[in-house]
Amino acid sequence: MAGGNRLSQATPVRGLPEAIGRPGPNPFHRLNPLTKATLATVTAVAAVVLGGLAGPAILVAVAVIGPALVARVLGRLVRTALLLSLPIALSAFVVNLFFLPGAETVLLRIGPLTATAEGLAFALEILARILAISGAITLFYLTTRPGDLVVDLERRGISPRVAFVANASVQTVPAMVERAAQITAAQRARGLDTEGSIWRRSRGVLPIVGPVILGSIAEVEERTMALEARGFTRPGRRTLLWAPSDSAVQGVARWALVLALIALIVARVAGIWP
């Protein structure tokens, strides 16, 4: 019995690094977080720098759909990316289709509104850029845990304060959404009517928003006290129990992506790239 107790107590300690840095289900998940962040950033910026429709479309196919297929998250990526980008994409598409300055080729008239061929072409270009940006960011979030990125940045010499701010910024929205869902369920259990007409829903907003804001403030205070108790503000570098794996090949790939993006920007500014 005593040996069994010692074994049960030792096992969590022996498995602690594996629990912290559990590898992903496939090779793309297991890439270094900085590599995936670099790919997402370069893809998003290149989608803006590239002109026309072909450039962003190729980026979506090569840098978003291809890695998503490897990571087996294509279905979730499409749903999440469309959900995030649909309002902006629709508004940009409608505005450019009907109100593009200088457009002359009329395709359709709807009352005082006139759809033009030039507006349609430019709207499709904007739509491709938005999809490339939202797809790249969504791919990063679906395949990377924020804590892994924070640990990797801190290992590379980034200040713990900067790493904590980055982690908190990434996790703020999901945490608030989860807290709002919990509070909504609790308020419904108490008899709050959050369905039906717009008036009923508007009356149910305040009992939900108030606890969400107060809960966020209380969580910030608790997290601050916990960090202070663990010596977060002490000087010097911290000793990390685990850090994401990296390789020389990934380092070369990151620099190649950054240099390619810089070359593309210089070519566009100089007029070399059409």
C-alpha cells in the first residue's frame, strides 16, 4: 500500500513536463509557435501588399488551405474564418460594388444604386485579402496554444511582462465569452428570460453584462495577487521547466519568410512588382 501511494504521488511530478508541453496530434501542430506566428503574420501582410486577385488567392491556397489540410482543421477553419470575416467582407463587397469612385461600366441598376464591373473586380480583390488575413489568423489560433507561444517568447529573452500581456490579450475574448455563457446559463436557471422579442432580450442584457464586467475585474485582481505571490516581478530570468521544440530548419524557414516579405514590399514600392 505504501509503495502504491509513493507511486501515485510520484507519477504526476514525473509527468509534469509532458502535461505542460503535450505535443500536437500531427506535424503542423508540433511546429514551433514562433514559426506558425511568422507564417500567419507574413501571410496577412503579403495579402495586403500583393495586388490583384491572383496573389491573395494563391496565398489562401498555399499558406492557409494547405497547412489546414495537414493539420486536419480545414472544416473548423472555414467556419471560424467565415464567422469572423463575414460582416466586414459583406460590407466591403457592397460598398465597393456600388460606390467605387470613377467606375463607368454598369452591370446592374437597383433604384439609385449602380453596380459596376470595376467595383465588382475591386470588391473581389478586397474579399480575397480579407479571407487570406482571417484564414491565416484562424489557422494560427486553431493549431497553437497561447501558453506555448508565451513560453517560447520568454525563452528567447522577451520580458515576462510583455509575454504576459501578449498571453492575456489573446485569452481575454475567449475567457469573456465563456464567462458570459456561464452567467447566461445561471441567470436562466434563476428565471431570467433571454429569448423571445427584442425588448425581452434587451432587458436581459444588463443582468448578464454587469456580472461579466465585475467578474473580469475580480479575475484581474486575483491573477495579479497570484502572480505577485509567485515572484512575477522579481529581477532576472526565470527557469523554465519546458519550452516548445525548435529546429535549425524552422529558423531558416522563418528568416526566409521574413526576407521574402521584405523583398516583396521593396518590389512594390519600387514599382518592380506589377
